[in-house]
Amino acid sequence: MTLRGGEYMEKLKARRKALNLTQAKLAARVGTTQNTIWRIEKGRLRPSLELLKKISIELNCTIDSLL
């Protein structure tokens, strides 16, 4: 699975905001820190497949829709 540039970061951020979730709330739900979510959304960190799976569950979407 290849993460394409900044596209997935924008999709993740847009989906999170559409659900009125803060980075902190999403982080708490997936068992990570707000800083980790911030770094993913800024493209400074590539999430593991496990974390991406947890995020997609909380955002009620598929991993593919984020990629």
C-alpha cells in the first residue's frame, strides 16, 4: 500500500473535521497523542497500517477512501 504525497493527509483532516473531531479527540479514540495526529496531517509522520486502520474505524471510512 502506497501513501500518495499530501493527498491522504488532506483527506484524513477533512474527514476528521467533517465529524467535528479535534486532533486530541481522535488521538484519544485511537490510542495515540494529539501530536501524532498533527504530525500525520502535516506529512511529518507516516502512520503505521495498524494506526491507519484504527483511524479509519473512528472516522467511519475505509483505509482506501483515505488513500
